[in-house]
Amino acid sequence: MPDTVQNPHPCANCAFYTQSVWEPVGESAIAALAQQFKRRDLPKGQTLWDQGGENSGVTCVSKGLIALRSLRPDGRSTLLRLAYPGEIIGIRSFLTGRAHQTEATALLPSRVCVVARNRATRVVRENPSVLSRLAIRCIDEIDRNHERIIATASLPNKARLASLLQRLMDAHGAQVGDTYQMRLPLSRSDLADLIGVQSETLSRLMGRLAKDGRFSITGREVVMPIHRTPRQAGASKSAQ
Amino acid sequence: MPDTVQNPHPCANCAFYTQSVWEPVGESAIAALAQQFKRRDLPKGQTLWDQGGENSGVTCVSKGLIALRSLRPDGRSTLLRLAYPGEIIGIRSFLTGRAHQTEATALLPSRVCVVARNRATRVVRENPSVLSRLAIRCIDEIDRNHERIIATASLPNKARLASLLQRLMDAHGAQVGDTYQMRLPLSRSDLADLIGVQSETLSRLMGRLAKDGRFSITGREVVMPIHRTPRQAGASKSAQ
DNA sequence: CGTCCATTTGACCTAATTCAATACAGGTGG
DNA sequence: CCACCTGTATTGAATTAGGTCAAATGGACG
């Protein structure tokens, strides 16, 4: 139960306070933490850092949606992760001191909270339980990656796209009558990057899913009927 | 410079001592560490733990080769990682207390060193720098996964297989005359799992690579000519 | 109302999957 | 030593999915 007045912790007002990596910081360090704690608002499309850039601290997404993508030498890119509020990004470059391996951009108007690197390093050193929480965040990332690797190897692209859209709907959708609706936070080519196909293929997959009655889409507006039967990847046949 | 006589650290004789996650343990804790430190030899094919099993501690590969695979409900599996000497396995279930997400089996006669969970937990709590090294190992895993995700999205299967064989040759091969040779530590279906294709497809890809003159293979014996030109994925055309 | 960019469509081609059949290797017992 | 068996690996043929390049469409915005 964070309390603005009583609790001077910089994350105290955050909805994710109890899960914050900084939550375990003792009273003595709170002031030090707060001192180098910066909130930053990002308009949609803004780049937070570039691939190859230097880490500037521990960054926590507070609002919006951040895309982490790896740009390849051939000019194409792979969208590696969508980071939602409460999640930490740039943790690898912080813990290793390396350059950023990915580029971070805001897909929606977003806010991030950054604890500057030097200060974060010190706080982490003095609070092992913070390090322990950071390690758990790393493990979350490993879990996400394993899931993705397994899905890539075992599910057809169409099924992976269906489950991606479902997840996006869970995160961004709202119930309207007997449908769920959302404004897609990603472009078609971002979606393609995310499931690892060409954008033309993505377009055809979307067409096939729509024909199956899974949803309808115009531009970025998606409408999905609420099924009583649980979504099942690629199972439905078109009625013809 | 590990010294058996002077240094009572249980990892002191290990070739990977300086990189060991336990290396930073202070003298006071070394005895405690050594007490619950178990070496275990695994014949080829032996399972070290099953998917869903309980974590029994921090496990370090000391010799041989361990495969970590995820078994899917449909009976098929994905080979997620090959763990070589010096690497830590089962780190996620140790840090989170969850069940193992993967099955670990020895692909070669192997040895692992296990620090029992309770003891490891205590030592980690008392030595933040151990936790810090564990976190780096997690990051290594994230790096490996990202590389794999990017490779899957950007390289054709043939090129990925070629680079896999190259890596295996680097790890297991020996120079014989003007060739490198190795005995493949993996079955064909493991190779297929690893690059995410069917075993029939793998067989055909192997055939195509062999026809390109990249290597010749009989059973598990691989012979690869030493090229002066650096290996380049999928670039060579058969001479016809 | 046109311009520019994102998206879709079409046609063609290559690669991968599937299922079925065959070959091969490593052991076992006669 | 050979015949046999079993699991592993390869091959073939037919089908489907995905990639590529080029062209057409559509939408957002000045």
C-alpha cells in the first residue's frame, strides 16, 4: 500500500511498486535512489536508445509500450520484445557494462523511469536483494525467449500470428458489446518482424485468419468476436 | 593460479576456476561450500534431470556435453541448448525455486559439479558477488537466445545448419592432415531439433551441403576440408 | 486533390512438410 | 559368420507454405 506522504520511495506511487526492483531498498538508500531517479515521457515513435549506444542506467517502463528491436547489417530488423509497464529494459547492458544490443522505441506514448547508472550500480551493490530481483527479471526474459523459440519450432506461422493477436487483444483490447476491440499498436511490418516472416506473407496470413472469422481489421482497428470456445490455434475451418 | 595444496576451494582444480560462479566465495564460506559440493559422472545418454523435476542445486558442467531440451505435449521436443564445460545449467529453477523447464541429458560421457540447493542458497545470500556472477550467466543465456531468434528469422535453414556444424567442429573437431574431423555428438533428429526443421529436411540439407563440398559425412564421422576462404553461409555453388 | 508511404495482391519460384517406402548400422542369437 | 531384428537415416513423390519481385490499392495528411 504505497502512500505518497508517508513513503518517500520514488516508486511509491507506481502501480507496480511491490514488484519494483527498487522496492527492497532500505530507508538509508532511498534518498540516494530518489536523487538520480528521472522520469521521462516519450511521444509515440520516439527512440529511447539506439543499438550500440551506451547504457545510461536501469530503465523501468511506467506507461505505454516500448519495442526492443535488433537491427541487422542487411538493413532488416527483428522485433525481439514488447516491454509493458512494470518491466525493466536495458538490463543486460546495465549488468555487463556493454553497449545496448537493441534499439528501444516507444510504440505508444510512454513514460519510463531511469535510475542513472552510477547511482544504480551503487544501490545494487549495497542491496543484494535488488540484484536478486534483477536476476529474476533476466529469468523472465529467458522464459519469454524460450517460449518464442519453442513456438517458432512447433507452431505454424498462422497459429503464431493468431496467438500474438490474442495477446495484443488481451493487453490493449476493450470489450464493446459482444466483441473485443483494439487499436493495433504495431505496424504490419512490426508484426511480420515479430513472427519472423515477410510483410507480404503477414498480409496473407492476416487475410486467412480474417477469412476464418477470427477477427476483422481495417487499418489498425481490430474487432474480434467473443467466442465461447477457447481460441485454438489454426483449428477453425472457413465455412465456405 | 589454482593450487591444490594451498587452495581448499572445491573448484580450485577446475580449468574454469577463475570464471567459476563460486570463485568469489570468501575463505570463511569455502568449507561450507565444499561440504555440499558433489561431483557426478554421467555416462553418455544418461538423464541428469527430467522436465518438471525439482531443482537440486546449482549445477556446473565440468566435462562432456549436456543437452537441455524442452519436451512438448505433442511428443516432439526442441533442443534449447548445448552446455559445455564451465557452463552453469539449471540456473532458472535454482533462482526461482520452480520446477525444471527442461530435461538435461548427457550427449557425451560427462561430469557435473552440484552445490546442493540449501547450501547454495545460503552461500549466495552471504556472497552477493556470487549472485552477480549468476546474473551474468543468465545474461549469457539471453544473448544465446537472442542470437538464435535472430538467426532463425534471418538465415535460411541451410546456412544455419552450416554454421551449427562449424561450431560443432570448432568444439569437437581435430585437425587431421588438411582436414578437420569430428565424431558428431548429436543424432540427426537432435540436429533437426536444433535448427527447427523436420529430420527429413535435415537429411536433405546435409546432402545439399555435402554436395557443395562443405564436408563429407558417414554415420557420425564428419570430415571437413580446411578452406583458405572463410566459411560463408550458402555462398558456394556446386561445381557441376 | 494530389502525394507519399503502408499495405495488399498477383504471379512465379524455391523450400519445407508430409507420408510412405527403402536403405543402413549396430547388435543378438543361432 | 551369417541371418535377423530394431531403431536410425535417407530417398521419393506429391502438396503446401513462404519468399521474391512487381504492380496496384488504400489511407493519412498537407
